[in-house]
Amino acid sequence: MPRNMKHRIVIICLWIFVSGLKAQDLENLNPKNNFEWGFRTSLSAQFYKNLGKTDQRQNPFFFTYNLQPVVGIYGFYLPFSLVIAKNSFDVEGKFQRFSLSPYYKWAKLHLGNTNLSLSEYCLTGQNIEGAGLELSPKGLRFAFVMGRFNKSIFIDSLSESYENRPSAFTRKGYAAKVGFGNSNNFFDINYLKAKDDENSLAYYNPNTSRAPAENAVVDFAGQVKIFQNLTVKGEVAASVYNRNNLSENLEFDSLSPSQTNAIDKFFSKIMPLKNSSQLNFAMNGGFLLAYPNWDIGATYKKIDPEYKSLGTFYMATDIEEYLANLRVSLLQGKLNLSGNGGTQRNNLSKTMLVEDKRLIYSFDINSTPLPSISFGLNFGNFGTKQIAVRTGLIDSFGLASTSRNLSFFATIGLDKAKKNMVNLNFSQQNTKIIAGLSSLPQKNNSSQIVVSYSRQIGDQSFGGTFGFNQNKFDEANQQKMITAGVTHGYSPQKGKLSNQANLNFSLNNFNGAFQGFTIAGNSLANFKVDKMQQMSANLMVSYTVGAPSYDGTDTKINFGEFLLSVNYNLNYKGKKNKKNEKN
């Protein structure tokens, strides 16, 4: 997009925002509360030490500082935030983030770091450092944001901090939404355009750097609520992604009409298409018929294998899914049943040697027959079967796997006040894999059972747990672990200091051989200074004896870990500046 065009878009958005403020009815403003202010701030620090081992599983030191002031003038609020983080393992130094989001009724402006979400396939979860605007007057849904998606990271392959991390270009872009409706019934058109700056790295090496990319996404999303109980929604998106912007341009004049389509020509007017360009689609849709005691619904989803949007972090691709769900509530809510089931498949482009087909289903039962008794049961199945797409493949390409999960819980109150409670939790997972039609199946089974008891006496609570874990691998190897623990809590209703502490013990065994034990303790203390200030400290200490060294020998090692986290919070709300009164 030309630079002057970008400036025009920003000026138009700011003009719309300011015009919206001027159009408000100032007579409806409350003159008694014409000025409000306050802020929230927190400081957290973490200290970690590993004794007896050379490698550190966590950062030795880490801290974060967060400041969130807010000012309100006649109902026009200007909240912003500042985040500073630092850890000793961070190659790039401190992490800093600042944002300002003033809003007034249906208008909201974003400055600094913002995280707008337009749609699932266009823009969601992406932090953007720049400016944005949201307008939601009655019947209108408008949003616009532009700025830097990612900053450049140059990793010198000769430095100690290289660690095989590729360099990355600065990525800039913008996204917009134009639609109408409300949260129940709406239709939106979303658009995203993002591009890597090819000149943002001091040196570009194809072997140690990602190629500069460019992406444009057009997305349509809508939802309609029919008869108050039936909701139908759907979304479809098209994405053109240049994997390497340094590759040669695609010349449409040299292509025959059968090699191009209207969508290609449309995107060619938005961004130059390359030999590395890819056009892919994503879509989903479904309905939900909901009543107080039951509901039924179904969804459909299809995402092309190479679909990608630079406005999202991660997305499962190469998938087509059909899914149905049902929920029923009986006996005035004392018995609740729910379940879902469907199929999945991949290899949508038919370019892989084999294709995975999956059968998935699960159901839940939850019941509260008495106020002091509740229980629940869950079962899930995930089965995969690989089918040869091309004939003549040997049977070793065949693969079938089944994973089943079963879990159960029960809670029993020994008195009406529920101050004496017994909890039982059981879970089991079975996995069976057959690699090749003539191969023997591989079976992995794991199970866990935990029984706990808790008792409340005044401001104090006491409890104990006992658990047993067992994992079987290929019927030849099995691992067992026994756990036990005690807990104590102190939380006075009128006191300022509260504490929760626990002590746990675990014993490990592998194929009948002792593999050490671990003793771990944890203590969490909270101190309420006053109505605005609160402090907390969390101390965790553990020590392991006789653990295997995993260096190919029978050497046993002992090691301990120490972790201390402290936190301070302040929530201050200034006095309201009333008319003709001083603060």
C-alpha cells in the first residue's frame, strides 16, 4: 500500500473517532462525577536454584512490573498499561509493552501494543504495536488496526546465543473489519494484509534466516439467531501467502486461462503474486438448537493443507471435520448427560501416500443425587486409521491406532455443612497402535487413582491424599509411583494473613527396580496490608534421592530444587472530583 494511502486511512479513522465524540449528548453526562482516576500496579520476582545438577530447568531470576493507570473525564476513559519483564536467559534483553486504550461509549481507540481479534481465520491472538480503532454504534461493527506485527531479530550464527534460531524480518501490516448487526445476528467482512520488511536485517542468509513473506486474507463471517432458540453461524476465508517475497513475480500474461481464476486475479491487484504464492481456503459452519433442558448441534470445518494467516499464531491445517453434539438435563438438573461424535480426515490435496481417517466420540455423565454427594463419568475415544491412497504400497504403510480415555470422580460430604469431605478420582488411558498389517500391536496403558480427605475446623483446614500411578509400555516395561501428602491451611475471616502449606512424598519404581524418591514442600502466604495493598510469597522446595542419571550407567544421583516467588499488588482508586468540590 502506498505511504500516502496509509496516512489517509489513519486520518479518516481519527476523524471518525473525534466526530463520534462530538456527536455525543453532553447533557446526559453526570456533572457530579466529571473526573475519576486510579491505577493498578504489581511487581513480581522469582528466584530459582538447582542443587546437585549442572543444568537449570528454570531461569535463576525473573521479574515483571505492570502498571495500569486509568483516567475518566465525563465518562471518557483513558486506560493504558505498561509491562516490563526481565530474565537472565533472555538474549534480547528486557521485555517492554505499553498500551493506551481510551474509550467513550461505542468508540474505542488503541495506541501502543494492542491485541484485537477479528475472526478465527484472519486475525486473532496477534500482538500489534501501532494504533487501532473500534466503533460499535447501533447496527455497525467497525475495526481497524495497523502497525508492527513482529520486530526483526538478527541472530549471528557465530555467536554463543545462536542455538540454531533463525533470524526474522520486521513484519508490518494492517487489518480491518466492516460489518453490521449485534452479538446475536451479524455479518462481517474482514481483511488482513501483512508483509516482511526485506531491508530490516543487516545480513540475509537463506540458511539461517526465514525468507521474507507476504500475506493477504479476505474473510466473511456471520451468525443469525432464528426463533430465539436456533443459532446458525459460519465463516469462510481465502488466503494468498507468498512464502518467499524474493522469488520472481508470476506473469499472468504468460499463463493460459485454465491456469488462472477470478480469485487469483483479484489478489494480484492487492499484492504481487510470486512463483512461491499459495492460494488456500478455510471454512466452518454449524447450528445449535438450545432449550433450557436440552440442546443439539452440529459443526463442519475444512482447512486446506497450506492455509496460513500472518494474523494468527497457530492453526491446525489439512483437516476436514464433521461433529455433532447433544446435551440433556434430567431430574431438575440433578442428572446431566452430554456427548459428541464425528469424523476427521486429512490429505485433502491428495498429495500424501497415505490418508488418516479418525473416528472421535465422547460422553459425560454428571449427577448430584444429594446436596452432599456428586459424581461424574467421562469416556472418550480417538481412533485413527491410515489408508493407502496409491495402489501397490506394501502393508508397512498401514497404521491403525486407538486411544480411549476413561475418568471418574466422586465427592462425598460426611456432614451437612460439608466440612468433612472425601474425594475419589480415577483415570485410565489405553492406546493401541498397529504399524503395518502384519505387525504386532503396541499397547500402552496408564491408570491413576487418588483418594483425598479434607476437614474444616474454624479458620483452619486439614487434609491428606494418597495416590497410585501405573504405566505399562508394550507389555514389557512398566513404571509405578506411589504418592502421599498432607495439607494445612489457615484463612481467618477477619485476619490479614493467610497460609496454605503442603508436604508430598513420591516413590518411583521401574520394572521392579527402585528409582528413587522425592520429598517436596510448598507454602503459600498472603498478607493483606489494607484494602488497596496485598503481598504474597510462594516457597517450593524439593529433594530427590536415588534418581537415575540417564547417562547409560547405573549411577544414582541426588539433587534438590528451590523456588521462591514474591508478589506485590496495589489497587488505588482516586477520589471522584465532584462539581464545585475539591478532591
